[in-house]
Amino acid sequence: MEYIPKDLYKKILHFYLGKCEKCNIQKHYKDIINNCHLYKYLTIFDDDFYIQKPIKYYKTLCKSCELELKKNYTLKNKNIFI
């Protein structure tokens, strides 16, 4: 394999790796979840069911942190409900 310049190598790594916002560790892109929202769980009979806002937002979240959040919260469709 030929020599790859450092600036090109860094650009390739940018697409290959992602940094988890919760644990601040770089992981492989297959182990990263994008756009994960943390919501307070409401039943459909609550008045604020359709207008709730996320409590916490993660642009990138690794799957090990997802498993940690699943222990404490309910995860549905990449959105976490307390």
C-alpha cells in the first residue's frame, strides 16, 4: 500500500469513526447511533402527549451507552423515554 498523506488519512477517519457524546470515546461508525432523543414518558391520555420536548439530545451515541440507558429507561425507535 502506498503512503497516504496525514490530512487525507484524518479525513478518512472522520467518516470511519464517530465520537460518542456521552462517554467521549471514538467508536466505529457501525457502533454509533445518530440523533437520539431522551423524552419523558407520557401516556396518550396526558394533555401534553403531542407537544412534549426532548429532555436530552445526543447527536451521536455509542451502542454501549445505549445499553446503559436501556437499563434505566425504555428505548423505542432510537428515542429514549424516562
